[in-house]
Amino acid sequence: MMKIEAIIRPTKIHEVKDALDEAGFESVTVTDVKGRGKQKGVMQQWRGRKYCVDLLPKIKMEMVVGEDDVDKVVDIVMKTAATGSIGDGKIFITPVSKIIRIRTGETDGEAL
């Protein structure tokens, strides 16, 4: 089992979620986050004054899938979250050693 964390633009959350649903990946945890990458924020102007916003709003999607599904999920996220502009986000993939469903006590693959 692998955990996939995708940091994406807030405007892309519904497209990505719908594409994952269509492919049969319904389970996802979504968190509003802020961050920055190499762009180090953006310059904006408000009431005639310029200021730098260096922590931009993003969405973090977390999913745990079987190892055979990792490439499929990553492809879906990349195709639907991409705009071609800087700031599209990142995907992190890490192994998961154990899963336990609290309600039933099921573990690992059965708990997904």
C-alpha cells in the first residue's frame, strides 16, 4: 500500500476529485493548506500598494491505494490538475506499513 499526497491548485479540486471518482478511487482526504515553491509567492496590488503574498493557498489531497494503482492515480491527478503554469503543485508517494479501520478492526487491504 502506498500513500499519495498531491498538492494542487484550489481551482482544480473538483476536476481531480471527479476524475478519481470515475476511475473508482472514492476515498480521499482533502485539506486546505498554504505553501510556496520556487516561485516564492506572487506580487499583488491592492488599493494602489504592492505587496508580496509568499504563502499561496493550495489543496492537499491524500489517498492510500494498492501498489498496482499508484501509477493510475498519479496519471489522473497529473492530467486533471495541470495548467502548464508554475504553481501546479507536487505529488509525494510514500509506503504505508499498516492500516486499521477503527470501526471494524479490519487491517491493511481490507481496511481500504
